[in-house]
Amino acid sequence: MKNIGRIKWRSRRGLLELDLLLVPFANCMYSTLPEAMQQTYCCLLEEEDQDILGWLQGHLDPPARYLELVACIMQWNASRD
């Protein structure tokens, strides 16, 4: 597992909409994810903010490598409401 502090810090994107989706997910769920999904999350954090936001809001289809993770993040955030 990568340094959880670094993952949480990288989850802060500077766009409020993304911060509200990614930071709580990273804080609560990252360490419980399977290792492969943790690696995918780290890769997701390397993507452009507008792409991530589009995927998480359902405006854009995520690449296949992110489908499961995006669904997980969206489902987890929906369950918080």
C-alpha cells in the first residue's frame, strides 16, 4: 500500500466538486480497497481534474480501467447522502 497520507493529500484537487467526492472517499475507503483498486485509484489521481469530474458526475464515460473504481466512488458517495 502506498503512503496513505500522500494519497489523501493527492485526493485534494482544488476543485470543490472533486474535493467533496474524493477526499472523504480516500479518508474512509482507500485503505479498505483491494490492492489492485488502490493502484487504480493512484492512477486515477494522475488524470486531469476535468476528466475525473466528468467521470464521477456521469457526464463522460470513464476509460475501461477506471470503470469499477468510478462506480465504487459514485456508489459510496451516493450512500452518504
